[in-house]
Amino acid sequence: SRSCRAMDKLALAARVFANLTSTAIRNSQVAPANIHYTVSSKTVETPNSLFKVLAIGGASLYLGAFLAREGASFLEENEIFVPSEDDDDD
């Protein structure tokens, strides 16, 4: 049905991407990655670094909690996982 057609399109796209990637590698159109690391002996401190760490940490926690809540509601709506009534810890 509809989900089978979507999966077929996704599988076709994956095969096309794999074919293009392998062809490009065989023809050496993809250059090898040259990564250079520079190690400095002095410490560079950026301004407001504590604020940045707290902002990123808070945003990550919020996003994780949001995704967990939405995932749990999705599982419960589709009756994949329904908590039993016996799990009360009164």
C-alpha cells in the first residue's frame, strides 16, 4: 500500500546513492581527506564560555525530554507499548 511504495522509493534512492558513490570512488573523483591538526601550547578562552556551555546543555536536555515525551506518546497511541495498571508505586 502507501507505506510499501514509500519504502520502495527509499530503497531505490539508497541504491542510486550507493551506485553514484561507488562510481565516483572508482573514477577517483573523490579526493582522500587530508586532515591536519594543530596543537597549541597556550590556552585560548572564549568570552562567555560558561554561558555557552549552559545554553547548549539546557537546549540539549530540553530537546531530549521533548523527543522522549513525543516518542512515549506515539508508542502509547499506536498500542505498541501501553503501561499496565499494576505499575503504581503508591
